[in-house]
Amino acid sequence: MQSGKVESLKLLSHIKPGLDYCAIQIDFDELRIFGTYNDLTKYIQKYVKYETAEDMYQGEVFTRVADLCLEQTIQTVDKAEGVKLIPEGASTRSICNFSVDAIRPGDTEINCIALLCGYEQGASSKAKWADLSMIDRNAKVFSLRIFTSDLKDNMDPDLALQSMCGKYLKFNVSSTKYGLQTSAVEVVDYPVVCPPEVEVAIGIIMQSVAGDTLLQEYMAGYKYLDTLKGMLYGEPGYHLVELASELCMIDTLDNIASEYDVQLLRRAAVTSRGYLLPSKHSFSKVLLNTNKVLRSGLREDIQLIVLLDSPEGMQSTPNKRMFYRIKKLCRQVIEERRGFYEEDVIDNFNYCDKSM
């Protein structure tokens, strides 16, 4: 990402409620940006990190700011400063202009933009449809239904939707008694960049593994950070945000208890995502995790192998029980931030991590 100071901001045109076309000067470069003018004014005279992309609007070719965040939120890895994983303004997605919490029952909004992160197909005797999992401007996940007969050019629905995953979609949306529905979607050709908290997460992860040479070698050998940063998990790079959340929780545990092996828990948090790394074989997630460890300098850590077994594995230890509790809690925190809620989470520690 590039960095600089926002010197000025000018409203060029108002496109629709929640979406403006603006000129923004960062250092000596005059760029263009889409967003809400009032929201963007908070960056004036502030140091920022940003990504750019070439674009065209109203016949003008220009360089557009594709993503923007305050530089001070990308924090250093100094424990004394108390790194905050979710920085101020991190919940705002610059390209998305639709808020699922703002639309009222019976209303229709046009020219909405949101990020497609997944889908499920459904059918009845009368129709076929797809429920699209979308991420709005406030990083909330919502479901948008489209009847697959409405897809353009009679494309195979599965192939069409797979090609759209991880991209911004433009659509008109109606709030009906059956939920949010649209009759058409269109891919918006904007590059999708990682949310700002991903960069913060990388700093937290690097800080957490700094004293463990074997774990550092494991990550470097598999190009761990680069691989996970490029993966879609709701949003690009969010596997790293979930991992950083677990490492923060482990650090907190280290401050309040002495019964747990903190180094072991940190190693498990990192290596439990080994199945996400490139592999020639389609083994189970547990076996892929274990194989990655056995091919690294961590192979002698038998307790790590035991801990990477499933929660219902043969050996149950305090470290293993605590590890899966932490994974469950961090998953729930992220899901609730995305707009999902669970009521029966207090006393249920028999958690089977679906990602394992």
C-alpha cells in the first residue's frame, strides 16, 4: 500500500444517497475517489494508507483510490502500546454503498453495490434460486435472493456465481416479506482489496511468533502470510484476522493463568490452518495440518500433533480443551460482528471446529 497525507477533498458530483464522486489530494497527487463526501472529510490533514487503480467515469480516465485507511491504525508490533486489532473506521468498506440495516420493509433501492462472498442454491417444484451471501458497506453479511432464471445469457448458475465470488456486484434490491430480493446482478470492475484490519492482523501475528524460530521457519517455508492474505474468507485475508484474534486471546490467557503452555497454543493457532496451504493431495483437514507440521522443524513437538487432532480425539488435555474454546469464542466474535448471532453459546464447550 502507498502512504501519504490528505491535503484536500473536493466534491465533484453527487451520484446517489451514500455515493459521491470526489477529488482527493494526497501529498502532491490529485486522485479520484468514490464514497460519501461527509465520511471522507475525516481523512483531511491525516496520514493515510491507500491503494489505487485506473478507472474511467463520465468519459474521464483517472487514477482512483480503491481503498483508504488511517495510517495510525496500521500499528507497530510494540506490545507496550496495546495493539488494537479492529481499528477505527475498519467496518467501513469504501466501494460498497448499501447498508442492510438501513433498508426498510417494502422499500426498493437501486444501483446498490456489495461484495459477493458466497452463495447457496435452492429449488422448489416451481422455481430455482440462489441465496447470495453479500457484505455491505458496514462489513455486515446479508442474504440476497435471485431466481437463477434471471441470470444473463442462460449461463449455468453454478459457473456464473462461482465466477462472481469475491467481486463487487451492482444490483437493485427490494425488501419483501420473504427477505431481500433482486432480479439481476452485474459485476462491478473494481479491484477488491483487503480490509484495513488484515494489515493490523499481520503485525500482531509477526509479533506473536517473533520468539519462536521453528514457527517462523514453518511460516516462511510455506509462504504462510502471503497465501492466507490472498484467500477469500468472507472477505480477502480474513483468515489472518481470525488467527490474530486467537493469538490476542492466548496472550490474555498468559496474563491470567499459568496452567497452559502458551507457546504450544500459539503454534496450534498457526498450524491449525495448514490445510489452507497448497497441497498435492486432498486429505482431511486434520491430516493436512499434521502433514505440514511433520515436514517442518516442528515435527518433534508431539504435544502439537496431539493438539491438532480433532476436539474429540483420544487425548484430552487442558491445553487442548482451552485451544478449542479460544477458537470457538474468536469465531463467534467475528460472526457477530458480521451480523450473525447465536443464543446457546455460554455453556457449550464441546466445540467441533468446522475449519479443522
